[in-house]
Amino acid sequence: MPEPFKNLLNQKIIKDMAMHFKHQWSKFDDKGFMLMATKNLDSLELKERTERITETMIKYFPDDFKKAGKIMLASLGTPLADNVSAGTVDKKGISGWAVTPLTHYVGLLGHKHFDFSMILFKEMTKYASSEFGIRFFLLEAPEKTLSVMKSWTTDLNKHVRRLASEGSRPRLPWAMSLPVYIKDPSPVIELLKELKDDNEEYVRRSVANNLNDIAKDHPDVVAEIAAHWIKDASKERKKLVRHACRTLIKNGHKKTLKILGYNTPNIHKINIDILTPEVVFGGSLQFTLSLCSDSNMDQALMIDYIIHHQKANGKTSPKVFKWRTAILSEKQTLNIAKKHSIKKITTRVYYPGVHTVEVMVNGDSVGKADFQLIMP
């Protein structure tokens, strides 16, 4: 069984953090720090542990922010060689997730020391990402902060370049959202343009994730970006664009699908056959699709299906599932089958009754068929 995420900040790591702080500042009360930071630790999840350590640092660090910042910098250990999931606390110093409470400290207390705080974020992100801490500044001084972050897009360090993108994501998971950029993402888009051909996949993937965030609120804007970026693009940029458009693809956004080569399908003789018209909960729905090309040229097809789940109030709720892509040759017939498990999951409550399967081809609905879900 994998180690729980919360153990990225366990008792030993917190003790080692205290040791490094004490080494850099002899007046540091490492025993008091440990007592407060580890109180009821087992009951706290990762985010709560991060916040607890930050609160404890605020209590036990010097009131002079610049002095506190120098202690934190001197306590850092081995810079990340690869991605942000690497790194830990060792004899050399603090690295990995244990740096996150330090970036939160800067985010909460560093606003009166803007330039120094930007230096701290830039240095700390080389040991673990500052993407969470810097958002405090993007909320309070968005233009000033984003201007500095844009200058990082040409930095020699890939972790600094990634921070420019990852830190400015409007809807970064586990983090505060950025309402100003949810409303108007254009300043962030200007920053992302500088990174779209970065030589590191690690950075380009962050750019794609940022655009995917933006697509949730501005689908047509991201579709337009995709249309421009995909022209004469390298295979690396094409991969970025496709990953950036994944929510739009899943939602069947017609403009995006067309940009990616999935045009309105020229097909006929479409048949959806439900092989299991009655499905007992815990079993599987099985169905097939057959269709024929009505074109004299090859067609790229993206085939998805939607299950319209029965709700408690008698209405239905649609959920899109990816099926497959295919190249349909001239006058070719395509026959495919699907087995879809219907069992207990944490994200959905199932109700008995009529459910509907709807098949989508290149964003167009091509047919529906019903099945009955039986709860034992």
C-alpha cells in the first residue's frame, strides 16, 4: 500500500527541519517548535500539516522578516535535479515538500518586502515548487507579481521557468484560485507564449495545464490559441496543444475538435446495440457501435460515449467517457464494442431505473440507446 501523502511531512522530517533552523539561528527554540508543529499530527492531512508548520514558524522565527528569510535560505538542502516530487530533508538541509511551509511563510508575511520575497520564491522553487506560496502575492499585487514571473520565463533553471506557469494557473489544484485571471486570463496567456516552446517537457506540460485551467472558463479563447499554436508546430508543441485542450476535447467543443483534425463526420448506417439491456449493479454494461463511411476520403474520428445517469429526482445527469480514435477509410465500415463497469465508486451514487447511452463522434451525437439499471 502506498505511503499516505500526509507523511511527506512526518515527525522525523519536522524534527530535521527544526534542527536545520537551529543550526542557522542559535536562538531558535527547536523544542517549542516541535511540540507545537507535531501536536495531534496523526489526525492532520498534508495541507493541514503544511499550515501548522507555517503557523509554528511564525511563532518561533524572528520578527525581522529579512532575518527570517536568510535563515530559511541557509536551511535549504539539495536542489531538485528532476521534478518537484523529488527531494526531502537530509543532513544537507531542507528540500522537497518540506519547503512548502517556507513558501507559505513568505506568502503570508513578505508583502512589505516585495523584492526580497520574489528572491525567496525564486530560490525556494529550486528545492520544491513555490507555486502555492506565490499565489498570496498574485492575489494582493497581481500585475507587479506577474511582471516578475514573466521575467522568469527566460531563466536558466527549469524549476524557475515552470514556476512562472504553474504559479499563475487560475485554478491550480489544492491552491487558492486566482479570480482576477479567471475573469481575464490575457496577462497569463502573454506569459505562456514565452514558454510554449521551452526545451523541457516538464515546463511545457505546466503550460498545457495552465491553458486547460483557462479553457474551463474561456473555451473559445483557448481554442483560438490552439489554432494559432498548432500551425507549423513541432511535435512537442502539438503534444502541448492537445494536452491543453483535453477538457475541450472531452466536452466535444466543436471548434477545438476541428482544429485538431476532427471534422463533422460523413457517416451513415449508424447502429448502437445494447447487449445487456438489464444491468445488475456491480456488473457491466456491454454495447456495440457500427457505422459506415459515406466519404471518398479518410476521416479522423474521435468516438466518445455519454451515460445519462438516473438521479434521485427522476432527472438524468450526463457523464462523458472517452472511447477511442480511429481513421475511417473510404467507404469503410467500423465495428467496435465496449464493456463499461457499473459498480460502487466514491464520486457517484447510482439509482435504479432507465439510463441512456449516447454516442458522440467528433462532437456530434450520432445516436442513443437505453438500458435498465437494477439495484440488488
